[in-house]
Amino acid sequence: MTTPPLSGIRIFDMTRVLAGPYATALLADLGAEVIKLEPPTGDEYRHIGPFLDGESALFQLTNRGKQSIAIDLRLPEGQRLAQEIAATCDVAVENFRPGVAAKLGLDAATLRGRRPDMIYASISGFGQSGPWTGQPAYDLVVQALSGLMSVNGEEGGAPLKVGESYGDLMGGLFASWAILAALFRRATTGEGATVDVSMHDALFSLLPTAHAQYLFAAREPARVGNRHPLSTPFGCYQASDGLVAICVLNEKHFAAFASLIGHPDLPADPRFATDSTRTENEPALKSLIEAWLASRSADEAVAILSATGIPCAPIRSFAAAASSDQTRERALIATLPHRKLGTVPVVGQPVRFDDLKPLARSAAPDLGADADGILNKILNLSKADIADLRANGVITE
């Protein structure tokens, strides 16, 4: 692949914090030119740690490959300038609370009125319609309302949030997916699109096991901890020194597994004859499995199970995952040049194209650092014009 997939596509990124910046970082990795609009104080993530020599790690990870221009949208001149830049872009992305973009003159109607073939994507907690539209929504709020927390946690225990900002991340991921789909349609029809992405909708759509239980079996999904709610044995089991994840999903595997743990008669036992009955009798089966594991370390058990072709793994720490040979071979962690830090580590988009993994070419920008280049290149403004904008407080750095 000699040309990045999104080479020639320009994106006006009005987003902040996580969902929107994550979406546009993925697109920057694919070769899009991303112009990040920031307020004079900068994206909030610039001010949230952990920090390295004053640089926010979270901001660096989610704003790689972008250019920054800081415009004061409280000023009519600032709004006009932002509109002028947007009119040169193929895509505009925002994650304001619904209604705010319109007040700033940066809504879909205004920007697509100037450029009808624009792809305009809005990312919000609950979307642009519905009774919850306009409600403030952080990731935890969306996890709580989407049903995700209700099915996540120990059996008999309290609901738990996922240990990452999945509402933001999935909203960003679906936004990038939708933008690509809209760009494909535009390439064939010339039509633009207005895309409405809800973090709540994104999380709710990612619960197919819960959907199956509620919509087809008419039962409320329950928390089952580190095991599958519908298949057994498919979960985490205690070895002598830690947990082992074991995944047995068909009868052939179960017969082999039963023999391996010293109970070849289990498939003939009515309690364990099918996946459904094994799930109904999971505690009894779990006790047999953990009796076999009790005299073996997690690594020993994994070696024995793997030799039989049974999918399994020890539970590793994040540090172990980050430093594994697999992570290194797949180039999941890379470095990009940074003006102040020399280089910074980044985790780019994970997909390979023709055996190459596209990644943005530069680290996250300094606040407003690219204003002169953007305004001269895109709007043909002179140095004097740009100096006037800066003197009047329309742009800052």
C-alpha cells in the first residue's frame, strides 16, 4: 500500500476529550488531513494527567497526526473563520451537546448549506433525538443507562463499569465507521450526509448476548462474573497460582476436555450432555475443573490444554500484555516524533492493509501551533491578515 486509504481527505475536527478525538485519530492514521479546532484554553484533555514534562498522555494518545488552530468561537469573527475553514473540508466532526453547534454557527445545516457534499458527523451521549437528548453524558452515565453495567460484575454482586471509557471509545469507533461509509457513498453518488452517533446507542448495540436472552428467551440477563452466560465451560478457573481462561464451545472439545481432566464419562452425564445443561449445572462442573487445576500452575495447565487444541490462556497483567512478543511483532505500540519530548509512544489503529499498518506521521500538536499554515494554505490569508486575527483575539496560541 503506497497511498494511505484517506489520502486527500480533509477533516474539520471540532471535538474534545475522548469520543470525537478518538474517531478523528483513527482517520488521521489512515492518511486524512485533520484540522483540530480548539478553544483558546485548549481541549480539556490537555489539562488531564498523567503528564510527561507537562504533556498530557491522554491528549497525546488521541490527537496524533492532527494540526491545531485555536479560535475564540465566542466572537462572531471566530465563528466566521471556523465556517470558512470548514467549507474547505470533506468531513466535519463535532461532539458538542446537542444544540451547541447551532448556537456557534457550526451545525450541519449551516456547514452543509455552504458545502452540500460534506460529511457532517455529530457524536453525543444520547443522539440528536429522543427524550434524553441534551442530557449531559459522561462515559459512566452511558455505561449505567445502556444496560452494560447491569450485565457486568460478579455473580450475585453489584453492577460494575468496564475498566475503560467504552462509551466514548465505541462512540468514536462507530463514528469513524459511519464517516467512511458516507465517504464511500459520496464517491459513487456525490451526496453528502449528516451522521448522528450516540454513545448510548453504540454501547447498547454491543450487547448481543444480552439481546439474545432478553429478546428471544424473554429473560433478564444476569451478571455471571468471569464466565459466559450461555456456554460452559467458558470462563476463568482457579489454578494453583492464578486464573486460567478456558473456552470450550462444542461437543468435540468438551469430550477431549473431560478426558483430559480425568472424567471421560462427563459427556454421558445428563447434567453435562449439552452446552445448555452444562450451563445449568455450572457450579458442579466448575468444582471438577478446579480440582484438576489445584495441583497445577496456570502456565502448566495452559500448556496441557493447548496441546489438546483447547483455547485457553493465563490472565496476564497489562504490563505483560504491552511487552509481549505478540504486541511487539504486531507493532501495536509505536513512537512518533514530538517537538518537546523527542518521541512519544502511541497506540494507533490496529488494522493492516496489504501487510502495512497505517499510522499518523506526527504526534499531537501544540495548542494553536498550526494556525499560520492552515490559514495561509487553506484560506490564502496573508501574514498581515493572520496577525490582525491574532491581535483581535480571534486566534490564539
